[in-house]
Amino acid sequence: MNYKRTIILTIAIIMGITLVPTIYKIHENHNDKLLLVVKEEFHYYAKKCYLEDKCSNVVTLKDLYDKGYLKEKLTNPITKKYYNENSSIHLDTNEINLIS
């Protein structure tokens, strides 16, 4: 009877050791992909504005809102807070600066 408890406890510990890091890794990967989608959307509309000669090579969210490229405000998908209108992207270096 004591061996049965030991085996069950050992199996539970092994499952816990493997499941917890796996779930954490999946959750972090999902959050990273959510942020990537927002950055790609920002980059897409900034480049579109630049190619239509309506924006310079440094584009802010305010420019995109004012010129009608983005109808809804961009939000951080994890914290659900709006990004600051001073968030910018430098199209020459593709450096994105999103300010929450």
C-alpha cells in the first residue's frame, strides 16, 4: 500500500515538473505573438502612409490617427491599455517605439 502512494506521488511530481514550465512557455509565446501582431499593424500602416507621401520616415500614432489610416486606437493586447499617441516608428531602421 505504501508503494502505491509513492508511485502515485512520484508520477504527480513528474507531471508537475513538466506541465508547469510547458504551460508558462506557451503563455509567454502567445503574449509575444499578440504584441508582434500590433507592431506589424503599426508598421504596415506607417509604411503605407510613407509610400503615399503623406508621412515622413518617422511616423507617430497621432499621424496615423489624424490621416485616417487607423480608425481605432491601438491597445496593448496584454494590459488592455491604449498606446500613447507619441509612439513612433522609424521606417529607415524599422525601430518601433510603442509607449503604453
